Amino acid sequence: MNLISVSISSVSEIVQWWHESQGLRFGVLRRATASSQEAWHLPAEKGVWLWLNREGTGLLWGKEERYPMHPGMFAVCGGLKEGAWKFLRQPGVCLVEVVMLSDGWLQARLGSKPEALHPEFRNWLRGETDLAFCGLMGEWEKKLIESIEVAKQGSGIDLMMAEVRLLEWAALRMFQSRKIRIAGFCHRFKHANPVERALLFLQTNLDAGLDLTSLAKKVGIAPHLLSRRVSQETGKPLQLHLRKFRIHRACEELSSGKKSITQVALDVGYNSLSHFAQAFRAEIGCSPSEWMRDKSRDYNDGT
């Protein structure tokens, strides 16, 4: 991913913060860039940034960490001792739910038994390390997004439910005694479930194709076992996951209007336009050109 920052600003100035109380902030980052990348600084204050990436592509950039961010992924970061995090976005539309949790909020709710916390969070709360990892959204992130969406437009009880859902997310993700784990990346990548690691690799390497032997080696599991586990745990095979990732990325690129169908097909790993159109129809239910016409009509109708 070749990202060149041409515009840098504070993410706090861009995020629309719609709720704040007792060390907890909810916001939304909804923005469009045309032909250049944009970099947003995150203050290195004591606290955790939770990013729920609903739309758009970019890179979370720390002192040593480099995390790709695609639709359907989430990231957690905080505690950078020198400098600040940067969130770099590719051209196009982005939609990210942002939650800021102060260290006080976390200490009050999760710090009573630090030995039970996931080591990443425990060491961060003690001020020993920075905090950074990302992964594919699971059911808890999706439920949190649903609660946040309702709370934006709803009443006080809806906001309370969003805070309850956030606390539930924190408890499930931050305690090591739980079976649910965050799918890490880079140097934390090896600690994730092999199925999550395989899917994350496919999602971030769309043009690499599906080489089962190579993929199984990367995630540390036998090829036949990886194939069987993916089908059992997700309900569909690896090839269909790759098709979904590719076509959803294609829709994102097509919606920007900056590339032709042929270029987008090549970008997401299809060397044949006919194969791309066939995969697109199987995933979306129409051809790429029909989809673009529908999107254009929706835009012109104001929907």
C-alpha cells in the first residue's frame, strides 16, 4: 500500500463527537477525499482509541506498528510514549465509528483484578507498553456498532444500552480468561486463531490469490485442516471468502468513480474481466456496470 500524506490534521478536529461522559467519548469519522491521501494525528494521551471501520481503506501508523485497515476491520491503539499515532486514509469515502476510553474508565471497570486481564491490556494499564492491534470484526464489534447507530438517533436509554454494550465488548476482549480473542496483526499476528489469521491475510492480500499450501504454512496449520476448519467455523470455504473480500473492495473502488471497471478488476486480483463480472454477479446479484448505474441513479435521486 503506497500511502503519501499530503494533508495532516488532528483527528479530534475531524471526528464528530456526539457523546461524552466520565472518561468515555463516542464519535464518528465520516469523510471523503478525492485524489490524495490524508493523515490524521491521534494525540498520545492516556486512553484507548477503538476504531470500527465500516467503510474506506487506510493505515494505522504508530512508532513501530503498521496496520492496514479495510471495511469490516477494527483496531485498538493507545499509550504511544513518543509522538502520536497517525491514521492515513486512501482516496474515497470513509465511515469509522470512534470510541475513546480513558485509562481511568478502564481502571475503574477492568483493573480490580489485573492478573485476569489480557497481557496486552494489563501491561498497558501499568504503563509498561504501548497498545496496538487490529483484526476482523466479530459478533461483539458488530453488536456494538448496532447499539451505537441506535444511540445516535435515540433516547437516553439507547445511549445507556450503547455504554453497556461497550462494557460488554471490553470485558470479552480484554480478559485473557475468555475464549474470544482479538485477531492481531504483524508481530501479534501469530497469536490469533488460525481461521481468523487466514481470513485476515486474504482480506489484506487480495491480489495474491488462494494458494492453500502457502496460506496454511503462514498460519501454522496443515492445508486440509485449515480448509476444513474454515468451512466448519464460518459456513463457507476459503474461495468464497476471498471472492467476498475482493468484490466488496471492488464496490468501494467503483463507488469513488476514479477507476474503470477493468482497472478495479485488476486491483482486486482478477486478470480476466469476464471472471470478475461472473464473481461480481454471484456476490452482488448484478453486473458491475449495472451496479454502477444503480449507484448513479440513487445518487441523482438523492437516496
